[in-house]
Amino acid sequence: PFNSFLSGLLSCIGTAVLAVCLRIQVNKENKEFKDLAPERAFADFVL
């Protein structure tokens, strides 16, 4: 039971980190990823 809890928790944390990275890359006010297309950021998120 502990292994399944741990794997579920870590997968949720990993998904949240990837979602935050996507939001940072797609944000128009962020100047750091200005040359990155939103489609490319979404493709990186999906893959």
C-alpha cells in the first residue's frame, strides 16, 4: 500500500511541475521564452 501511495503522490507532483512549466512558457509577460512558440511548449508538455 505504501508503494502505491508514494507512486501516486510523486506522479501528481510531477504533473503539477510540468503544468507550471507550461504556464511559465506560454505566459506572454515572460521575456525569457519569447522566441518559443506556444505550440512548441504544448508539444513539449504532451510528450
